[in-house]
Amino acid sequence: MLIVDGKLVDELERKNNSYGLIIAEDPRNLYVKLHNSLQNDPEYIRPRYETKIGMNCNIHETAVISPYNVTIGDNVTIEEHVSIKENTVIGDGCIIRAGSRIGITDFEFKREGDRLYGVTHLGGVVLGKEVEIQGNTLVNKAVYPWDD
């Protein structure tokens, strides 16, 4: 299925494509609205699981970790006032310095005429092994559920 504006229809039909076409004045806005409308659809979003924390982790008592959809590897250090949101994977040996926010939803907006609307972030964050996130760093989650 392709969402296209009227300018591409003739070209795509000449190529004898086998795609279904949705013709829209503003394909990008339509795509984002479709994405936003699926934010509660269990077949579109990531499955929910209980947070998993590895061995030998040092997690400060003021750190806040989502109870769902977080995986923390072994030997991870999480300092004070860190926030870890859903759909985050932290590899072995990582250090998250004080005040950082991992997996937050960024402010992303689209314009349709005179109206602004937000883009729902349903993706995740993956920190590989032995990554160090410096203090007060913000790491945004991806927009689409299949992206990290």
C-alpha cells in the first residue's frame, strides 16, 4: 500500500505496479495521522513484558525505571535521578549518569494548514554494551514501533 499525491499516480500506473494506492493531497500528514491512530492497537505496538534487570547492577534508589518493557543487562550502573522509560534496552556494562532521561518522547509536531498536532513516539532505544550516557542527557525513543 502506498500513500501518494495525485502527481505520482500516472507514473506508478505506467510501471504496472502491484501496490494498492491511497491518493491524498498531503501523503505525509495522512501517514502520520494513520500512525497516531494506531497507538493503542496491540497488533501495531510492541508487546508488553515485565522489566528485566540483570546481575550485579548498581541502581540508585532515586532512579525511576518503568515496570514494563525495559531490559537492563548485567553490571549496569544507573546513578541518581535517572528516568528509564518503556521500550528501552540497556546493554551489559553501561553507565547512565545522574539526571539522564532514556526513552522519552520528544516534542515532534506536524503542520496541517494552520493546525499543529503531535507525532506519537512508539519506538524504542537500544544502548549497546559498555555505553556511557553523560549527566542530564536526554535520549529520545524512535517514532515507529519497529525502530530503535
